[in-house]
Amino acid sequence: MAPTEHDHGAGVRTLRPVTEVEASPAEPVLEWDTPLFLMARAQYEQALPHADVSELVAERLSFPERAVIVSVPLRRDDGSVGIFPGYRVQHSTVLGPTKGGIRYDSEVSLGECAALATWMTWKCALLRLPYGGAKGGVRCDPRDLSPRELERLTRRFTSELVREIGPQTDIPAPDMATNEQTMAWMMDTYSMQRGHAVPEIVTGKPISIGGSVFRREATGAGVVMVAEQACRRLGYDLEGRSCVVQGFGNVGGVAASELHERGARVVAVADVSGGVHDERGLDVPALHAYVDEHGSLAGYDLCERITNEQLLELECDVLVLAAREDQLTEANADRVRTSLIVEGANGPTTIAADEIFAARGIPVVPDILANAGGVTVSYFEWVQDLGRLFWDRDEIRQRLSDKMSTAFDRVYSVAEDKGITLRQAALVAAIQEVAGALEARGIYP
Ligand code: NAD
């Protein structure tokens, strides 16, 4: 089915997919119109009526600016060659270069990258970082690739993207199945092609090549900073409160430690192997020591074992979601017994569950605010690399705390003024930020 053209008056005609197709993802009209991208756009369209932006600007921001698809040849360890599709989507360059992760996963597609790039635009704008959103990746099963194969894949993918990425155009970072080592390979490949070291091409690098202290802890620490502020708004202190954390990796593991250090009672945590529960409060450092030794929480038997489903339904003051998407849904939202939900993961609450929590009066601190600590310290890393001047841990932590706190207050006041949820308010605040810049710059030419 072909896209339709809408006339906005004054001779402005824009490309717009037809409405029936939006309701039926089986018939995409533009290549990125997959269910996930349509969900990102549905959230955007729900927030738009509260954002008070011109129709022209609203229309422009509903599409990514640019997308590339590459095919990446990989010489396998056995001598054969496999070809893997790779993607990079840049959603908006209105506020500055684009920024976003690179993931290696069998689900990577143009639509997934387009949705995640769009969310990155809102996240960066909400934190007032001078970036737009991007996302990219290679469709592959990373567990099927040896370390040498991952290195070759990363270096060739970086070479394929050399015209798209750059310290002033698009700055990648780690995401699912990519890490500091992947970023080091990307930085080295890009630098070799330029003829000199370019640390500012990626963030999330090892500290030895221009990475930032506190980057690894930044997302989990930021989650707890906003949780603390949200508790204060609800009229209590985080100290002594019961907290449940789903996910015990980079985000959840750090969040559990930060909660523990601030005197909160972490009563349950879980990873993919299941959960552990103790109403008196878990010994979080002992859990970390166990996971460091055994790889996961499996087999830890010094307290009650529970399933992930049970964990999400425990009675608690704060529920931190730091595992993956689609955890609170229409199926369990009625049974959740917490006063506050904080989204460390991306997309853990479905639109239907959101409506149930709004009706039940349970606030949800949304992902684009709660987990923005990671991209914020990535921004600090880029600034330090460009200036060739490095800050210490205390300075970074303080700057992160200031940014998270300002963004939280802004979201809270938009929610109160307009009588909308924190998620809608976060989107409204972010859209207004980008729209203001686009209004000022105008549509070129
Ligand atoms: P990670 O791989 O380090 O940790 C994920 C954790 O979740 C692991 O403990 C894993 O065992 C657990 N898990 C997976 N499936 C689960 C399930 N069904 N039930 C319970 N636990 C499960 O990943 P991470 O970096 O901590 O990322 C977690 C989430 O946070 C993702 O949604 C990611 O996109 C988001 N996020 C991460 C960052 C960052 O800086 N790392 C920044 C922003 C958002």
C-alpha cells in the first residue's frame, strides 16, 4: 500500500503512512514500520497533544532522519565466509550529533533500530544533552561467534559505517552483547583509518584509551538517584524502605548496591536464574561475591528462593525493573504491590500495564528518565575526550546527580501541571526540547 501525502496548508506536503497500515503492522509502508517502531510512534502521538508543538515540527520528528543498511562479510575461524546484515539509524540531528548503542542480537532490524533511536532522542533531550538519538547493530547470534570472530565482525562493521559515524556526526556506545572491548575495537578501527587516535568516536571505552571513570556504574547509580527523589515526593525517605530489584547485571547489580549503601532494605533480587528473598534485607555484597564466583544467582541457598513472577508481586515500597522489556503487563499489573516503580531497563512496562498503574495510583518513573544516567556519563566521557582533560569520580558523580535531579523536577512539574503520568510528562518535556530547537532552526532549505 502506498504512503499518502497530506496537505498541511501553505503548500506543505509531507509523506505520511496511511492510518489503516499503522493499525496493521503486517503491511508496512515504510521499511522501519515494524511493531516496535509503531509502538514508539504511538507513545509519541499520545504525548503530542500535551506538547503544544506545530504540526510541521510534529510531523518531522515522527520519522528518523537517516538509516543505512550494510552487509558485513565475516571470515569465520573455519575459513568459511558468512554475510551479516548491519544497521544504523539516526533519528534526529537537530540538537547535535546522534548518540546511541550498537547491539549484536538475532532480532536486530531496521524497525528495532528506528524505535530505539527515537527513544534515544527523547532521553538525550530530556537530560539536555546536545545530542539526537541513534541505534545500530548487526543481526547475528553473538553466542555463536568466537572472540576472534567478534573482533573481525566489529572491525568490518565499523569500516562499513565509516561514512556515517564520527565524533561530530554520530557517536556509538555499547548495548546488548557489546562491551568495552567492542568499543576499543571500534575506536582502533576508526583511528587507523584516520591516521591518529580518535577516542571521542565512541563512549563506554576502557579507561586506558579515554573511557570515563564511573561510566560502568552510571546507569544503576542514576536509577537510585531518581528513586530517592521520587520517594521524597511521595513523602518518605528511601532509608529503611523495602526495595525489590529485578535483574542483577550492570544496571540492577549497581542499583542494588547503591540502595543497600543508602540504608534501604533490599528484600529481593533476581537474575535470569530466579530470585532470592529475605524480608530482613539481603546481604547485597555477599550476593555480588557469589555471582562473581559462580556467574549467576543459581544455587545461592542462604535465603528463600523465589521465581521471577513471585518477585514482581512481592509487597514493597520500591520496585526497580532492571532486566528486560515486557515484564509488567496486563497479565500481572493488578497483582503488583508496590508504592513506586522505577524503570532501569528499557521498555519493561507495556502500554496496557501503564494504564492499570495510572488507575491504581502507582507512579512509574519511566525509562527515558530513570536509566538516562548511562548516556549522561557517556556525554561526560565525550566532553572529556574532546577536551583531553579528565575529571575525577566525585566530580562526575556530582554532575550526574545535578542533571538527573533537574530532569526529574522538570518531569514532575510537567506531570502536575498537565495532570498526566510521569511517562507522558517525560515525553512531553523531551519533545518540547527538540521541537523548540527545530522551530528556531527551521526546515532546510
Ligand atoms: P546485563 O546483561 O548486565 O544484566 C541483565 C540482568 O537481567 C542479568 O542479571 C540477567 O540475568 C537478568 N535477566 C535477564 N532476563 C531476566 C528475566 N527474565 N528475569 C529476571 N532477570 C533477568 O544488562 P544491563 O546492562 O544491566 O541492562 C539491563 C536493562 O537496562 C536493559 O533493558 C538495557 O537496555 C537497560 N539499560 C542499560 C544501560 C547500561 O548502561 N547498561 C543503560 C540504559 C538502559
